[in-house]
Amino acid sequence: MGNSHDHGHHRKFRNNGNVPFPDKTAAAPSASQPVPPFIYQPQIPTSLTRTSEMANVLPYPHVDSALRALAAQAEGFGHSATGGLHGPVYFVTSLAERKGNHFHQHCAPSDVNWFKVFCKNAVSDYFERMIQDVHDKIVALDDGPGSLRDACRKKEPLWIVFEVSGIIQLRSYLNVSSYKTIDGRGQRIKLTGKGLRLKECEHVIICNLEFEGGRGPDVDGIQIKPNSKHIWIDRCSLRDYDDGLIDITRESTDITISRCHFAQHDKTMLIGADPTHVGDRCIRVTIHHCFFDGTRQRHPRVRFGKVHLYNNYIRNWGIYAVCASVESQIYSQCNIYEAGQKKIAFKYLSEKAADKEKAKSGCIRSEGDLFVTGTQAGLVTEDGECCMFHPSEYYATWTVEPPTDSLKQVLQHCTGWQSVPRPADQPQAAQ
């Protein structure tokens, strides 16, 4: 939703009595020092150069071992998201259906050559160039049997995979119903035109997709509202939408966003609709191991909700990196903030909640963050009215490591859509 008000090795943190984190980023202690629960383990070897090697130092090294290994594996607030774990596999075999005087063609790999000829003779040069860019991929529209839209509207649990690669030109928002996994591993799927809408749904996993070129007012890449919960968005690439890339509003909660790449965009991520929606106090979101690559603002902007940011790389923002608006609580841990021309990372905006008499901003707590290239944190001293959560109140473990150059290299290469094979589906145990 748009808004006019703003322009090698890792460690597990384990909850042992709410042990506090160190106040500053520290090197690994010497052998003579005690080993508290938050101790840093040896850092990622600097010799890592290949993407396949670097991917092994991110969280979730096991989730590509089997098709359904993603289920209930998210770190953070979205840890319960099971997606379509208990449903059959739905194979998307068609990205195309256009009716009337045009064509009605369900494209499979054998149809690609036909489709290229059709586009060359009957469609604009724009589509011809697009097909050349993606080689043997297909460009199509978005409905009919065997399509993603058909799968997402079904009420039963489904694990949705793709038999073909290509571009899905969405003519309208694609509504995702509960208990769905949209799993792009093994193919390259790009959604454009509109985005996904997660409306009053639960237990949804979105993995390994690209989102680019969404057009129209209030068009987001992934729009999560209202009253949706237990969501995991993992390893997606998002860029160039007319509104937001991911918006989480209207009492949607228990969401994790991980290993995503955000680029070429202004208002990247909004959490919390506006000061009148006081029900957004329930919102809880974890954002980790993401790369915000020159996006202008909102990484994220938060109203009311609780947000845990860790091991993200945010660089070259245009206004600010992270914004705390009315009553928000943002726990920023071991992130890398690398400024361009705009040096201040954290911004505070005061707004008046609809049920309060006094305007106030939110709170940001920075633990172990790295500020480089002249970045100024811009932190405001917490006063007695600032209430800050600790992630260990809500989940016991999460994977975090020091914010080093090695981590930065990994996040640049291993976030967003990845060319990984689709794992085999293993038989489920009897219920």
C-alpha cells in the first residue's frame, strides 16, 4: 500500500533465560574468555568463491534435500508455516490462456517452438525480444486448467510446482488460498503485471520466484492483507512495482521473509497500514538474510508491529534504510548498513494512533549492526515509554553470524531466485 508521508560457519542463538546480546559487534573471543550462549563461531572462510559453496553457509542448508523439506522450517515468526505439506503435488503445465479472437494455448515444452513462431509473426517486437532474452522460455497469460491461478484458487492443501519456465502476465491480482506452497525450484518463473494477494489465508510458502514490472495503483509484488498468518517468503527476487514489493498490513502476522533480493524500487516494504488501523499491533515479522540493493526506502517501514531484522545487507538507500513509525518495535541485529549519498540509516516518524491522544514514533534497538562507508545510525536514545521485545520471547533459535565482508559477499550472490533443481517428493508417513 502506498503512503504519502515518507519519501563457513554460523551460529545458532539459543534462548537460555533471555541472555542479552553484546552491545557492539565483536570479534570472536579468545579461548581464555567464557563462552556465553551468544558467542560467535568462526567466520565464513574468505576463500569461498562459488555460489554453490556460499549457499551452504546460509540458513536452511537441508531444505533442498526433499520437496517438502521446506515445511515448518522457517526461522523467526513464520516458523509454523507448513504450506501445502499435507496435500498432493499440483503440476503447473501451462502459463497461457487467452480467449476470444486471440489464442487459447496451454504451452508445454514441446510447444515452445510453435509459440516462438507465433510471437514473431503476431505479437509485438517487445515479446520477441523477451523470448530471445529467456531463450527457450515462454511468455504467456495466467489462467485455465494447469495454471498457477487455477491451483491457488483451490481450497484444499497443494504443493504447487512448475513443469515449464516462463513469464506469467497477471491481468489481475492472483489470490492465494490457505495451505499452499508455490515452489519455483527447478524452473524460472517470473510474475509481472500484477502480484500475489494473500487475503485472509494461512500457512502459505512462496519460494524461488521472480516478481518484476507490476503496474497500477496499489499494485504490490506480494500483498499480505487482511488477517493472514503463518507465511514464509523465501528466496524470491522482487523489483520495479508501482507500489510496494511486499506489504504486510491489516492484522496479518507471524511472517518470515528470508534470502530475498530487492532492487530497482522506491517503497520496498511496508509493515502496518496506517495510524487508524490499531489492530496492526498484532503484527510480527522476521526479515533475515535479505539483500536490499539500492532500493530507496522502507527496508522496512513499520507501524505498530514487532520486527526482527538480522543478517541483512542494505546498501545505497535513497532516503533511509529502516523507519520506525507509531508504536513499532524494531530489533536490528547483525545487519550491514552501507550508505551511499544518504548517510543516516534509521528514521523515526511520529504519528498518532487512532485510539491515543498523543503522537509517537517507534523504537529501534541495534545489536551488533555494522555501519560502513560513513553510515550514521541515527539512533534515538530509548526513553521510559519505549517498549522493546526480544526475539527469544517468541522463538528459541535463529541462525545469525557477525556482519562481515564474507556475509556481504554471500548475500550478494545467494539471495533471490536461484537455479536449483526441484527435489524429489518423498512419500509421506501415514497420518
